[in-house]
Amino acid sequence: MELFLKLSGILSGVLARTLLPYLRKITTGKIKKFDKEYWITAVASFILSVITTILIFPEFEIAETGPGLEGIIKLFCAAFGFGFGWNSLVNELAKWREKPK
């Protein structure tokens, strides 16, 4: 159960960080509709999210979270934040390496 919570929390965090810019563009009107090309991007994002999760999972260590439902929620939230933060860091570093247009 603990392994599943850690993996699903990290993957959820990575996926959330990957999808938030797309959702922001939809709400601000930069994207009008879902084009077919977005499927390629979505599949690639999911594959990269799984790879990122596999790569950062060994670095995720957490002390005892406590018993019961509260401990389960704490573990999932910590894993979510860990995945979100790592993916955000990778995205930001990639943007710093981009050449100005």
C-alpha cells in the first residue's frame, strides 16, 4: 500500500505540473480547441512523466507518517509535492537553457 501511495503521489504530482500550463492556456484563451496534435504531446508528456517518476522515486524518503487515514493522506501529499517540485525544477532548468528568440 505504501509503495502504491508513493508512486501514485509522485506520478500525480508530475502529471499535474505537466498539465497545468495547458489548462492555464485554455482558460486564458490562448488555445481555442483541442487539436489532434495535442494527442501526441499528451502521450509524450505521459511517457516523460512515467520516466521522471521512475528516476526520482529512489530519492523519495519519508519518515513515519503516522497510522490510519491521516498517515495515508500525509504520505500521498508528500509524494505529490515531491513529484510536482522535481518536475517544476526540470521544466525551469530547460527554460533557462533555451536561447532567447
